[in-house]
Amino acid sequence: MPSSGPLVDSFGRVHTDLRISVTDRCNLRCVYCMPEEGVGWLPRAEILTFEEIERVTLVAHGLGVDSVRLTGGEPLVRAGIVDLVARLGRIGFGDLSMTSNGTGLARLAPELVAAGLHRVNISCDSLRPERFAEVRRRGALATVLEAMDAAEAAGMPPVKVNVVVIAGVNDDEIVDLAAFGRDTGRTVRFIEFMPLDADETWERSKVVPGEEILARIGAVWPLEPASARALDPAPADRYRFLDGRGEIGVITSVSRAFCGTCNRLRLTADGAIRNCLFANDEHPVRDLLRSGGSDDELELLLRQAVWAKRAGHGINDPAFLRPARSMSMIGG
């Protein structure tokens, strides 16, 4: 398929990162992404097949996309996930990663590495077993810690640990979590609580700003910037410990947006392209694929999604409307 250049939006941002939600299902009901009673799942026929996901990623790769992350829901509950990793691994992406809650990872880690998975991010919002159970509503902390060890033993680099910080819930563990990263060599990424929870209980008072997170950690172990925001499209601002004991990341989606360097597109489990985590507009890939659309038409749809991208997500604008889909339906 002929390509007329990379995926560039009207603001000059080049899009090289594709996040793929491979399922809307999850084996947990975390307080920040799913209501306690769960959600109604999409019928299987509405979920993209592995062949359809592979086709989209092949076209995206031809347009310069070099990084793919598999998300959910929980990607490891998708039957045959190792086969999907192998399919994508053969395409030749520079980075093929996954975000997981870790509950099923220990068993599959060796197979995933053999199939071509490069690395994994694991969500862990508390190091206290009882609190962990309250936040997750299912699962055990010991299982997730075992998954981190298993991933690294299988040959992956030290995992990145994702922590959603919520005021009054787990913000008293910020320093403890930073210490965990220093002791294990893992990068803990502190994420501001975003308006993507299915219960729609998000409010600004529950957001712990990135600056406060840095101040609390820096008061114990001094930090310095490890990356320049203007040059780094990754969502986390990176800070290294001055004593050389690793680094942390802070994702300030609410208090200090990084939209100006965003290079990501998202493919939902039911086959829609989203150009922003907080967008309500979607571009229907599945309909195109199942109606006999060509690769050229698929390329055009991807370009249209990128061209429609706004300057920023607008969380702090008075007219902001939270996305109709919660995090469990969009993917991280």
C-alpha cells in the first residue's frame, strides 16, 4: 500500500504510538474504572478479531507507527492473547508492550516473552494488602507482586508500576511506593486521578497534583528531571533520584496537561479509533473492515482521525464533557 508520509496532525504532532484495547472485559472491578456491580459486556461479535487487529496494525506500521501497547479491560483475559502478541511481534514494532493488572501474568509471562512482548506495565495502587483489596475489589497484592517478579524472571526489563493516586484513598502511601521502586529497581509511575471512572464520582478535590507528589517524595529523597517535556512524547514526566537509586514518573493529565507532545492513537476493543483518551468522537474501523474496505481506505480513516485531533483535552475548560466511556471501555 503506498504511503504519503507519517501520521501528522494539524498541530505538527507525529503519531507513532498505538494503544490497542483487546477486550472490554476485566477480572477486577477497580474503584476508579468500573462500578462495583460490574458493567454489561459487549457481545463477542462486536469485538475485533485478531485478524482485524493485525490488519489495522500493519497499516499503522506502514504509516510510521512503531510502538504498540496492548490494554483492556484486562488484556490477559482475552483468549489466545499469546497468539495475538506473536502476530504483532512479527510485524516488527520497535516497542511491543502491555498494561496489565497482573493477576494472570505470572503463568503467561514466559510465553508472552517468547511470542515477542518486550515489556509490561503493572497496576498496583497500594502496598497494603487490605487497602489493595478495597481498591481492586478482587484479587490479592501477593499475586501482583509475584507477577512483577515473574515478568522480570522471564526476561522482561524491570516492570513499570502504575499507581493512580486518589486523595483520601492511597495518597498516604506515596513515599512508601517510591521506596518500593528504589528497593526493587522498578519505575513507579504516579498517575493523577482522571475523570474516566465508571461510577462518575470523580471530582477535582480527589486529584493529588503531580507537584505535590514530587514535593512529598523530594522531601525524603531529592529529585531532578530525567527528561525534557518538549522532547519526550511519553505521558510521564521522569525524575531521577539524586543518589542514583532509580527514577519515578508522574503523569499530570489533570493539573499540567502534556497534550502538546502527545503522539498516541487508541483502538477500542469494538473497533473505533480515538485520537484522545478524553475524546467523545470516534472513527469506526470495524465497520470499514467488515464492509470490504481497502487498506487505502483504512489509511485514510487513520489520517482523518489524526487530522481531527484537538490542541488539548480541555479537562480544565468550563465546557469540558467527560467521555461517555469509562477507562475499562477505552483502554489505558
